[in-house]
Amino acid sequence: MKTPDHKPAANAELLEELAAKYGTPFWIWDAEVLRARIEAVVSTTNATGVQARYAMKASPATRILKEMRSAGVWIDAVSGNEVLRARRAGYAEGNNPPEICLTADVFRDNAMDAVLTEGVLPNVGSPGMVADLEKAGYTGPISLRVNPGFGHGHVNECDTGGPSSKHGVWITEANRVREAAETAGMRVVMLHAHIGSGPQFEELYENLTHLANEFAEIVPTFQDLEGVSLGGGIPHDYRNADADIPVERLREVFESAQKKLSEVAGRELRLEIEPGRFYVAPAACLVTRVTDVKDTQSNAKGEGVRFAMVDAGFVDLVRPAMYGSYHRITLPAAEGREESPVVVAGPLCESGDVFTRDDSEMLQPRELPTPQTGDLMVMHDGGAYGYAMASNYNSVGRAPQLWWELDGTVVPFTRRETIEDILKLEEG
Ligand SMILES: Cc1ncc(COP(=O)(O)O)c(C=O)c1O
């Protein structure tokens, strides 16, 4: 598929209007881009016995969840509060069908309550969690997350499968955990793994096929099984907005996995996937203002660089600081301006508050139209794990999220966080 252009992000006049109204930084979502991505995933699961979920941790706002729900996409939640957010967005309680699945490595806060009172399907990621459920008096169905021994995410820090990954039950232990669950009166109705995709599509096809084959080995002993989840991890190309993404090929991978697993089980199984990033990554941009441009000089310690100081920081978009992730940067009003290498840095009292880093976390000056104080700058593809990972570190309030609709209207769906919001949690 080709992803539509993020139209508001290229509209310098509109962005200035929005900046005047809402201040900077702000997030701008493009409904057309989001719907195109949802449609692309849904078309890969448009086959008998195949179901898509949305890993809502990527962007959990009600506005986004409602788009998913109206497209028939179910939810993968990872906390009790995510379950409650999904419920408020209209997703059904219970597990018949399990519209909400709760994948947890540990039950904390209200996660156990969400299982007991909302009846959502718990996806258990460690053997002790079966004992936790038993202690809580739960005797409903469960899903079992396994670690198949391979896989990784978009960067190596995202260690989703293998000996050094904390997620899931080692695959050879799965039957032992099933027996413990059955002894405690629980049925294992789903087997699950999220191995990540790696950054390339070829690796994704191979990993998913390999995973389906691993599951086929253990499926026959899981007599109560109703479904198998291959997890998420469809990659997004952060460097190339025009990439023609071969997502259509996944339909065949999912269909043949569903058939094969049903065959070895001797009955129809549901095949699930639960991407997060792919649906939302290109749908939101972070818009920030250049507040200054300054240079350091070369000396014995290193080379001088040009800094563009902006009013967004890693409190808004942490991925570059956390993983050295690349986000395209544009200056919509600076087209045709001469380019020069620039380091883009934010307002936080942290030297690591820099958006242009490489994957070994070193500064990586970017060739950009030389920024000037007052320019608006757009950081692209922040819809996944952007606002969702934002914080109010330095007591900087989270930036608002705005929604651009195809008719050109723009409405805020998350307001800017204020000092009152921040102080609300303090007691005494
Ligand atoms: C259990 C689980 N499922 C799905 C996902 C979604 O992964 P992605 O956003 O890369 O598709 C994640 C991400 O961390 C996850 O932990």
C-alpha cells in the first residue's frame, strides 16, 4: 500500500493558525492517514477465522479507539486502565467473543480487577500469574503468552523473543503451565506470542511463518484452544514516506497459518494479529517552534555543530532519546531554503534532549533547510509511542492532540496538560 500524505503537516498556513490558537508544541492527527492504515490491516485479516486487534499502547486515546472499533478491530490492552479505556470507547466486556485481551507480564494495580469484573481474557506471561489468578478465585478462560526463543522489535532494545527476553513462558514450558491452569479450573483458549517484526518486511514474513510452525508443534495438546495470536510488529518505514509497503502479502501468511493450525488442532481456530505501530505511526506529527539557532565551535573535544533549539522535547516524543529512533523532520515554510547540517534539541534540562541521534545514541546532525528562529518544525510519524510515551518530566505539561478531518476541520481531542492537572495528584 501507499500511505496518503499527511496533509495538515505540509500546510504551513494551517499550522500557523493552529499554533496561534493552541500554542506549540502540539500534535496533529490526520484522519485520512489513520483510516488508510486501518483499512490496510483489516484487508489482510479479511478472511475466515482471521481477526485483527489493535495494541492500544501505541496510542490509547478514545478518539483512536473509536476508529478501530468502527472498523471491527479488537483490542490488546496491557493494563487494567487500558482495559477501562477500551470499555469506555465502547468495546464489550467478557470473552465471548474476547473483544479485549489483557496482555500482562505482571498483574499490577487494577489489572486483576479488570479480569474479574470486566471478564476480559487474561493473556498470561509468566507461570506465577496462573497461581495469581487461582488465588483471586478466577476459573475462566486464559490465553498463554509464550517466548518461542527468537524475534526482536524495530530496534534490538525491543527484545521480544529469545533467552534475554522477559516476555512470556518459554515454549517448552507451555504444557506444564497449561496443566497447572487446568488443575486450577482454567481453560487455555489461546496461545500467543509477540516476537516483533524486525525493521524489514522479509524478516516479518519469515518470523510469522516460523512462529506458526512452532505453534503447530504444541497446538495438539491444547484441547480447549480456540485461537492463536501471532502478535504485532508490522514495521513502519520511518525514513521513506512514499514507501510502497507490501502489507498485502500478509493476507496469505495469515490465511495459511489459520488453515494449518486448524488442521493440526482438528477444528477451526481463530488466527489473531495485534499490530500497534503500523496503524498509527504516520497518522500524527509533532509540531514545534524553533526558538533559537546557535553554534558550538570545534575544539580538542570534538567538532562544533549548529543547534536548532525547539520547544518540544523528549517529554513529547521520547523515541529518539530512548532508542535513537529516526523521525523525518520538515520545515513547511522553509521550502527552497539552503540546507545545512543541524542538531535539533529541546527545552529540557537534559543534555540527551536531542531529536537527531543515531542508533548508538550519538548526535547526528541532519541536513535540513537551515532553520530560523520562529519557524515551525514538524516531526513526522509520531502516532505510535509518541503521545503515548509522553511525560510531564520537568513539570512540562503534555502537548495537546488535534484531529484533522477530511473536510478540513480541526478539533482538539486532548487538551494541553496544566499545572492544575499536575498538582491534582499531590496530597498533604
Ligand atoms: C504484546 C504486544 N502485542 C503487540 C505489540 C505491538 O507491537 P507493534 O506496535 O510493533 O506492532 C506490542 C508492542 O510492544 C506488544 O508488547
